[in-house]
Amino acid sequence: MGQFSSPGRVALQIAMAVGAEGETLAARARDHGFAVVTGKAGSMDVQKIIAAVETAAKREGLIDEGYRAEHALYHATLDALQGMGRGHLELGGILRTLGLRFAVVKGARIRGDAEGPWLAVAMYGMIGAPRRGHEHEVCGLGVNHL
């Protein structure tokens, strides 16, 4: 199917890209009909990470202010965070901190699918104790229908 076959695949590739490669992939994904927003977040507070993703998606016009779009983004973000935290959505309360890059991608579930847009949130970064040098890599993906 190729590199730009689904929103989830595109989002993961962009979130995991290093340096300028992420912007190059985002531009190519846009050329293939996807809407893309990227950003970074870091916190010991899950709500701050959710807010960073939502703010970026709204600021760039990826979702509107309607309930359905916000709800889809929220659940895709929660799914991605569960991947990051190995199923646990707690950070600071158990002395974990999370630093990540994220990509939010909107587009057809499969190229050529007329069903309607889907939304994917991918995250890639480091999680660990709030002491430098004690982190490890994690990634997460959430996909939801708009």
C-alpha cells in the first residue's frame, strides 16, 4: 500500500522522524491528501499533554469546535497515551515524566475510501523517573473515526 496508505501509519512515521525529516514527511503526506499537525510536549501531568495535542489540532484547523471532532481527538489521544504509559494514564502521581513528539493526521482510513475521515494521534518519546538518564523509549497510537 505504501508509505502514505493510512492516517495511523503516516502519524507514526512523522512522530518518530528525526529533525527535518518529520517536516519533509508531513509535507509529503499533505501532498497525498492528509491534513497534518505536529508538536512536542513534556510533563508529569497527563492533562497537559492532552491539552498540547488538542490546542495544536484546533490552532491549525485540523478539527473544528464541534463535540464530535473534539471527542474523536480526545479518544485517539487517550489511546496513544495508553501506549506510551503501558496502559496506565498516570505520570506524576507515580513519579514518571514523559517527553514526546506527536503527530495528528486526518484522512481516509485507506487510500480511496469514501467512508469519511479518520483521525490518528501518534506519540513517540521518552518516559521514566524524573531524573535524566533513567528514561526509555515509548510510542503510542490512537485512531478514531470523525
